[in-house]
Amino acid sequence: MKLKQGMMLLIAGGAVAGAIALAQAFNEPKYQAAPKGEITLEYWSWVPKMEEQAALFTKQYPNIKVKVVNVGAGQSGTYPKLQTAIKAGTGAPDVAQVEFGYIPFFASTGGLADLTKYLPSDAKNYFVPWTWSQVSQGKAVYGIPQDQGPFAMIYRKDIFDKYKIAVPTTWNEYEAAGKKLFEASGGKVKIGNFFSTFAPWFTALAWANGAQFWKLNTDGSYTQTLNSAAAKQVANYWGRLLEKKYVSTLGAFSADFWNAVSKGEVATSMEAAWGTGSFAGSLEKNPGVGAEYRVAPLPQWKKGGTASGNWGGSTAVVTTQSKNPEAAALFAYWLMSSKASVVQGWKGAGVFPAASAGLDLPELSDKTSNPSKFFDGQNVAAVYKEAGKGVNTRFQWSPWAPTVDASFQKQMDLAVNGKQSFADALDNWQAETLTKAKADGYNVK
Amino acid sequence: MTQEPMTLPVAVTRPVKPAVKRNSPWLAVVMVLALMYFLLPLYWVLVSITKDNSQLNTTFGLWFAQPWHLWENIVQLGTQDGGIFYRWMLNSFFYSFSSGALATMSAAMAGYAFSKFNFAGRGWIFSVILGTIMVPSTALTLPIFLLINNIGLANTPWAVILPQMVNPFGLYLMRVFWDNGFPTELIEAAKIDGASDWRIFWSMGLPLVRGGLITVFLFTFVAAWNNFFLPLVVLNNNEQFPLTLGLSVWNNTNTGRTPQYTMIILGALVSILPLLTAFFTLGRYWQGGLTTGATKG
């Protein structure tokens, strides 16, 4: 007996040790040789504490120093500055942070270097597949994926428990749950919220349903399809839930929205991986009475499916103005795929990695710190890791993709107020943005 | 009511007291409503700086919440990123003060030349300069960026100060002040007494157009203080940023961690304090400047 118990303990202990070893084995790439000589790179990034992360690179490659400049996020800083420098032909940094959706735009300016000749041929194997296809155009590679925002569902477990509703796994179940909640609470509790003012939110849900908004043809022209059957299915679905008053239309990130969530008036929200951090940061000290937040996979159109979409995520691009493109490419690659750097990115700024190995880091599920702490210790990173695997790799952006948001808001606003159907809203969105893209001189069919 | 003579210098006009005493209650109601409309955002700011993020999101926006986090926000504002906020504030002061002082001097001298000297092409050169007021500053950013880059001044304080030290509107304003505030007879008298042009300009003229100088300085100072795009494009070092740029960087740096918005709101409030002070202490020059163009020309 005693011996057997001891054996069991040993086996169990061995299994635990094995599991730990497995979790800690970080599949780091074999990096290309670093160029010689004293080199200083300039890097524009809005990731907090990026200086510390870049310093890790210099520790590894002492002859390459990195000067980090934070000129502010995307359109409110880095992009106009980068655009000006590219247009002027001078003043661009060696490396810059650019979001996935803006890669085609900056690639079309001719300001981004093709990294294929600087990177080892197996580089793509170290990143979540869909993120790599986002930085590729044909054979060219215009950036190294940094982070991602695959979609899952944040929900209030306490509300589902109270009304004895199972957590929905399909959109049908989601609608049924919405109906049950609506009836049981007298209309007070909505199953979710439709973010009618955020095109990227809708895009992620359509993406999860297989919609492909843009396509780069072999002749260099683009095809835009914002109103495909898949996209309309998503729009009509939310339109119906809205009409039946199962969901609300509060502004994303607005005080109204957070208030409704903490008061238990909204039971779920479809959120990107970084949304868990927003929830923790915004509601940590006032989560609501008895609130228990959890994350579940995105509800599916086909039972048993694992599809997801994405909102957000950045890359590091190398500019054609860089005098040291080899060093710049090595830096970008190392920064996004080495263990030390990915860990620092997560600890310093909550960067949810695009590097596959990064998703298994135990640091991501540390229960004593956010976001896991806010979700009562749930391993939320594991849910989002799976979500990332389900993101369709074929989704592409166009150079004018970032400009379609205003038209989306306008058309959705009309639909939400009953002035047109949700299907019409998508048709008008497609027509309006197509006209504008053509007027701006883009080759689009 | 007697009509004031048209030639009275602007700097000494005083508001005329209304002859009829108004005490319409409706007017008062409308004015109070307008006042509330304008002060409400500021009030929201004052309430918000006493909160933390969760309180900002989940408590009533126009009233205070317990416990207070004002001190915490003040401390964090001073320590975030190694206390860089006050560095940005100093930068803003330096850029705005230098731009303001240099713009005032250049406007005063050029305005004097246009007002007091007769030279060939005076009329059309002045028109061309006035015309540049119509060119939006965003259209000039790329050429300015190229110029600055080519002469090697990018990433230095000069890149921010130089483009802002010429102010065509200020030049126009100064010309009006010279025309009306410094009679040409005075110059002739001084010349007879043997004074140099420089001495006439510096010792006699400038004190007489003090109102104009302060107005131009204020306008340029405020424009430089609020400028965002120029420093964004020409500066590549967080240590050199002015407040506008720095606060924007903080406000938009949201990856997986939410920034402390109430601390940033406090920073925004602190950033307008110098402007408020300038406005309240020098307000009368401000008014003078706004109406100068309307009555004299």
C-alpha cells in the first residue's frame, strides 16, 4: 500500500514536473547572423515600456543600439508622422509599429521594405498562421506580427447562474438565451451589446463567419465585398436581436457601457484578447455586486465550430529609408519572437503575443495579476489562444480599409434607428466606400 | 451720444457705459444658461480628477465619488515615466515663449517698415504676406519638414520655434498699431533732434504700441502652446515633446493595459492653467486685438 502510494506520488510528481517543463519550453527561432559594426536603430512604437523591451535586444546584440520613440498610437501620432516622412523621402525610422489593417496602405506608399531577403525562410513557422498572412502580400513580407486581438465572449457567470441559462456556444443558443433573459428579467437584462459605431468590431464578427472584405488580385487591383452573404447574415442577426430588444447599442468603451455591465444589465460582450485588459482596468474596483466575469469561446454559426475573427494587433515594419535593413529586420524578428522579449511585452504592456510559443507562457495566465485575476483566476489566455487558431487566414485589408469606418457608422446609425434594413446598410456601406476609393484613385473593382 | 473721432488709437479706447440700465430677467436666464454650457465641461474635468478609472466609468459623471483619488493622481502625474510631465511643461513654456517673443519682434519690425517707410512694391508685398494667412498650416507641414530636415535642424528646439516665429496676422496687427498709435510727425521731430531710426523704433515707438506687442505675443504664445502637428512631425525624442504631444501619447497608449485616464485629465487641466492665467491677467489686450482689425483698416 505504502509503496504504491509512494509510487503514485512519484508518478504524479513526475507528471507535474513534465507539464511544467512542457509549458516552459519556449520554441525560439534560430536567428540569422547579426551584422557587424556599431549600429543604432530608431524605432517608433506606442507600446508602453518599449525601451525596456528593446534594451533586452541590445543585451543580446551589444553592437546594435535601439532608440525608442513613442509618438502616440496609430492615427493619432505615429501614422501621420510616418506618412510625412515617407512622402518627404527622409526622416523615417528604421523600424515602426503599424497595425495589421494599415499594412496595405503603407505598403502602397512604397515606404516598407520587403523582409523576405533578410529573414530565415522558416520565420513564418513561429507565428500564429493568420497573423503571418496579414503581413504578407504575394511573396513579399512587410512586417513582423507583434500582437493580436482574436475574438471571444466575455460573460457574467453570476447572471447565467441566476437565470439558470447555459453559456451559449452557438448563435442560435445565444439568441435563445437572450430571449430567456429578456423574459425572465422583464427586459432589464440584455444578453449583449451591438457596437454599432465600431466597424472593426463588426468586421471581426463577419470575419469569424468567413466574410472576406477585400482581396488583392494578381494584377494589383483590389476587389471589395463588404456586403457578402456571410456579412449580411451577421448584420441581420444583430438587427433582429436589436429589434426584439435582446441587445443594447451602447457606445463601446463609454461610461454608459461600463455602467450597464457592472450593474448586470448586459450579460455578455464579444471582445478581443485585449478587451480582457480593458475590462480589468475599467471595472476592477467596481465590478458590480456579486459579479463574476468569465471568458468563453465565440458563439458559432455551425455547432462544434471554432471560428473566430480579429480586432487589432500590430506589426513591426522596416522602412525603405533604413540604412541598416538587415539589423532592423533582425531586431523586429527577435523582438516579436524571443522569449525574453515576449515576456517583457506581456508584463510591461499586456501585449498578447502573435508568436505561437508566447501563447503558452505561464506568465499569461498568472492568477495574481490582471487580466486573469479579474476573471477569478480563469486562464483567459488559453481561451484566446484557441480563438487565435480559429481566425480565418484569408482575410485581407486594402489601402483604404481604415477609411471605411465613418461610412459604416452612418449606415448602421440609419439601420439602428429603423430608417433602413441591416442588409441595406451593408449594401450602402459597400457602394459608398467603393465610390470614395475610386475617387481617391485606387484600382478597385 | 457723441460719436468718438475715428482717429482715436485703439489702445486707449474704453468700453462706453450703456445709457440704459438693463435688468431683463430673460437676458439673465439666457446668460446663466450660456455660462453653464461653457463651464460644464470644465466642471466635469474638476470632478473627474478626483476619481480613479473605475469611478470615472461607473459613477455619475457630474458628482464626486468616495473615496477621493485626487492626491493619487497628482502624485502619479509627477512620477509617470520618470516625471516627464513637468519636463514637457517646461518644453511647452520654452517653445511658446521663444516663438511668441521672436514673432512679436519680427512682426513689430516688419510692421514698422510697412507703416513708416515708403518703398517700391510696398502695397503688393503687403498683400502677398496677408494672403499667406489663408494657407492652412497643415499644407505647409510637408515643405517645412523637408526644409528643417535638409538644414539639419530636425529633432532640435529650432525645428519647433523657427516656423512659428513668423506670424503674418501679427504683422498686419502691428502695422495697424503703428499706423494709429505712432504719428509720423513724431518721427520727423525725432529725426530733426538727431535720433537714429533704430532709436526712434526702439525707445520711442515700441512703448507706444505696447498693447499691440502684448496682443501679438499672446496670440503666438497660445497658438504655439496648442500646436500639435508641427512638433509631432519634427521631433523624434520624447524628452523634447511639448505638453500637447506628450498628453496625446499617454492618452493613446492603450494596448492590453488601460492608462490611468483621470491622471491624464489632470494633466490636461494643468496644461491649460498657464493659458487661463494669461487670459485673466492680460484679457484686455486680448479684446483689443480681436477688435482692432474690425474698426481700423
